[in-house]
Amino acid sequence: MQRRRASRSVPTKAVAVQLLLDGYVAAYGAVEDISLDGARLVLGEAFPSAEEIEIRIAAEDHSARSFHTTAEVVWCRPAASAEGRTHWGVRWTHFPRSAKHVLEALIAATCKEV
């Protein structure tokens, strides 16, 4: 089994995700787990498959600054029904050094390490 490069953290508080298309929110969802390399997302509505997406992640209680980046879709598990939720595995593609502390603070404020 391949070992992950970064440890995953699971939110203990609600962490919302917005998928953006041309700067506008195209889908809403939640973060199931997150790391400095990427995240596993759950979307409440269908969203067209894409190779790279723009994402905004924020704690719903505003306990930390929001994290805004682009990500590569590594895997996607479609919903089992029309009312189901789609699961996405993403890897950050645009991760400037200045954003690292924002993501670390968001993880520290909302998660426990797995």
C-alpha cells in the first residue's frame, strides 16, 4: 500500500466547500478529510467532471480564514442515486507559500488528525 505524503485530518466542525466556475459558485459541499496535499470532498448536487477545479474552503463557524485554490481531480465517485452525494478526491495544484499557513490554521481550527 502506498503511504500518503501528508497526514489526513478529519473535521470535527463543519467545513464547507464551494466549487467555482468562472468565479461563480457552481456547487456546494463539505470536506470529509483534508491535508496539505489535498482533500476528499462531498458535493450535495451534481457537478460536471473536470480535470482542474477552483475551490474555496471555509469553516462554517468562521473560526479560521477561508482557503482558496485550484485542485486536480484525482478520483470521483458518482452518487448512487439522483438524491445522493458525489465524492471527489482532489490534489492542490496552486499552492503558493503564502497560502500554506492559511490552510494549516484552517486544519488546526477544525480538525483532528487521523
